[in-house]
Amino acid sequence: MKFAKVSSAQPEYLRGRIVNVEVDISRGLHAFSIVGMASKSVDEARDRVGSAIKNSGYQSPKSKNEKLVVSLSPAELKKEGAYHDLAIALGYLLAADEIQFDTAGRVFIGELSLNGKLQPLNGVLPIVQAAQESGFNEIFLPVDNAHEAGLVDGITIYPVRDLAQIIQHLDDNRDNKKLIAPQPPTPLTEKQHHYMTDFSDVRGQSIAKRGLEIAAAGGHNVCMFGPPGTGKTMLARAFSSILPPLQREHILEVTGIHSVVGNLATLDVMHEPPLRTPHHTSSYVAVVGGGANPRPGEITLAHRGILFLDEFPEFDKKVLESLRQPLEDRIVTISRAKGTIQFPADFILIAAMNPCPCGFYGSEHGTCICSAHDIARYKKKVSGPIIDRIDIWLPVEHIDYEHLTNTTDTQSEKSTAIRNRVEAARTIQYTRNGTTALNSELSSRDIQSIELLPEVVNILNISAEKMKLSPRAYHRVIKLARTIADLEQSNDIQTDHILEALQYRPQFN
């Protein structure tokens, strides 16, 4: 045949991209070249493919006097990783007339070991989605990635153990084909998740718990402030336990993101909202994303989940200011000379901070050693625009020592009961706003459609004037009050809902 064309694929940022693998064999001294903007890892496929073919019972290309050219198209797409090994090997065997099969409607991805076995890959879920959307009927991939790939409907998935197995399945020259059983669909049944921290484990802090419940119900951003050791980090970690599991479309979205970056464990599907907790020394690129070949950062890995920033003012100012766009638009835009990339960044921000650098300003349980200048400089690290984008500010104070050792405390509500109220409030929002829209996502036009009682408008306007709220903060108060009303199953925003929403605004600048 001397020429063959096979389809492969690779991730491109957070999407999958189909790649055509063309193999041409001609007479001449031995040469094996790969063209089409191939990276070093792709260029090394020559040795992997040659050894895999030899150890699968066929003659290696290196043992023949022939010129072998492999073209990967589109040429302008940077080819990275070992995604195309399997397609190159099958393309060569097809061009050399060693095997015969129909390539139409089929995609092949996989990294070959020297003995012909297929190694698992990152980013398989968006690749399978891209193949299905492009009209392909079948995709062949490593067996370790089959469970993840089974999340996608509308395409037949074949888990492949090694090169010899797929040849036995495909080769039409064989009378005794050994067909590979297709991968069954992966069920999205919710798994029982055991959280390390339950809300009942946190003693006291009823104000903080109430504020976090409202944040979970409406998807609002929160900042907790108070002396060290009062439970801010514990509350933030318990916050995961009151969030409902992800919806189906969100499971695919979140699982695809973590698959691309290699955070997805084998046979794992992300049913729960992710929790990301970067250290305050994390770089701008680590948090926001970027690099020479842009990769998603922590704010994208927290998509549909929680981004917990402990020691909030200690983060680099550039990092904090970069949160402006994601907190407002729920995307992050990264511009490079090659072009502009948008990564999703729809997360709930949970920030925690001390009142001053030493942490004991205004506390009865410690002596503050900070000067007025130190305190002012500390607070200035969090700019006005960032403060404006945080809906709920929660004081977390010391509690009585007797309360810590009270084993008969029945006031601490378990996370399960709180989560049930959160789910009920979200159901109301989905019915009113759309299938996946929470109150925090309402636009200015949506807010204008919310009918407020005259007395509510009067109190809101008077309070906004006294508190000098910006138009953004004004709208955020309405959205927060709407969430409080939803938690109480109230059709209208009442006066007490507005007053509670207003008291969560920051009392400092």
C-alpha cells in the first residue's frame, strides 16, 4: 500500500483536538522522520514504535531499507506527548501491508511501551468528547483510561491492553479475529463521601456557620477574619461537606479539567466539588495559570468548587489583583504572543485573614505587638475592588474554653442537615434562574427583574447611602438577600433579609 492515513487526537488546553496521522513508505536508505511541529516527546516515538512493533511479532521499521515519513496534521498545532504512538504504529503496519482494516470513523490514542503495552494518558475525557463531536464512531485507548472515557455517550470505546490485542481486533486478513469488548458506560451514581471535617465538629461560631450556609446556597464569596486559632481553617474545610454533589454536566466539565492536568486518579470520577488550597507563597502562574504553553492554575482547578486562600493578605499583591476578572466574569483570560486563551474559573472564594500581622489586634486573648502603620499596611494589601467582590464578611472570635470540652453540646448541627437546606434553596434558584444558575451569577438585568417591596427598597437605599456602597456592592446585597429568602422558602425579599445581607458587608476599608 505504501501510504496510510489514521486518526489520532491530543488535548489542546482544556479541549480535545483531532490529529491526522499520515504514513508514507518509499524506497531508499533507512530513514524515519516525523513532521508537523512535533515536540521532543513526539519525535521519540520513532524508538518506541519500532520496538513495540518488533515485540508484537512484526518486523521493525529499523530493520528495513526504506524511507518512512510520518506527517501529523494540522501542521500549525504543536504536537506534544505520546498520544500518537498507537496511530503511528497502526499507520505503519497498514502502509507496509502487514495488516488490513478500515480506518474510517475510528480514532486511536495511546503511548506504547517498548514491549507494545499501552500506558495511561492524561486528558482522555476531552479527547473522547472531541471525537464524539467530530462524528467518529469508535475510539481505541489504553485500558486504564476506559473508565474515564465511559462518561461520554454516543461513541463506542474500546479499551486496549497492547498493540498485539488491537491488531487481532482490527486485522481483516485474520480468519480468527479476537474482538475487544466495548467499555460499558460509566455510571454517575453518587458515591458516599466521608468528609474529614463536619460542621458539628466546630464548636460555637454560629454567625460564621450561618454565613457559610448562605454562601453555599447562593454561591457567594466569603472572607472570615479573626485571631489565629479560632477555627477559620476548620470552617473552610467543613464548607465542602455542605455543598451538594456536582450535576452531570458539571461532573464532565470538572473531571475533564483535572484529567488534562493529571490530577485524576485511575478509575476516578469527580462527583464532589473540588477544594483547592494553594499556599500563600504560590506564584502568579500557579494560581492564575499561564506559562510558555498556557496551563490552568488553581483558580481553574477550583472550577465548580472552592478556592480557599488562607492568610489572604499574605498572598502576592499581583495574585490578589488577578482575582478581579474571575470573581466577576467567572473566567480567566491569558494572553500570549500566540493568542488568547480563556479558562473557566467559576468558584466560591473562601478567604481567611487575621485582623493584623500578629493576629491579636482587638483580641482579649493575646497582646497585639503591631504598630498602627503595620496594621494599616496589612489591611491595604487587600484592595477595595477585591473587598467589593466578596459578598460575606464573617467575624470568627474566640469561644469560651468550657464550650470546647462540652461533650453534651446539642447545638452543633451536622453538615447533612445544612446540606439539605442548601439543596432546597438551590432547587428554588434553578427553577427561577435557569437549570444551573445560582443567585451569585445573576446579571444586572436579572436583578432589575427582582421585585422589591417599597419598605425593602427604602431600607436598602438608606443603608447604601450610609455605608457608601458602590453600585456593584448594592447589587450584591440584593443577590445575597435573595439567597437568604430562598433559604427560608420566601417568595419575596423581606426587610429582615435585606438587613441580614447588609450586616455581612465589611465594616472597614
